[in-house]
Amino acid sequence: FDDPRIGGFADIRNHRISIEKGYLYRFLLLHEAAHLIVPRDRRHGPAFTYILQLLYRSFIGIPEEAVRRLLGRHGLPAYTGLAADAAA
């Protein structure tokens, strides 16, 4: 990619993910996969964030409590399925 800040791109129309040489790592691949799963949420909104955290938990094994804390710290929706009082 021409912009060095871009390591990956989800081509929604053609159902493909492009990854810049040297940037193939699981977090980025799952990030781009989330864009394919939730194509209408292109700006990393609540639907995208929800799907991405599910992918991270399922495929990388990030603990649910850690995901909830991180989302909360950044003011993002923390709908992970964990009871709200369990994370407090």
C-alpha cells in the first residue's frame, strides 16, 4: 500500500483481504475479517467492535474479562456476553 500506516485492507465487494508484505499477523487478519463480517460498520463502530472481540476471544484466546476491561477503558461497547457484575 502507498500509505505506510495501512497494513491490511478488506475488499468488501470481492470478499477478499489484502495484507501488506511483512504485516501478516493474526490480529490484523482478524481485524480485516471483522470488516468482511460487518461490512456496513466501516468506521469501527459497535457492531465491528463486537465481532472483532469475538474473533480475538475465539481464535487467539484473549480472556473475556480482559476484552471487557479494554473496551470499557476506551469507552467502547463491552457487550461480550459476560454478566456486567462479574467484571466489576
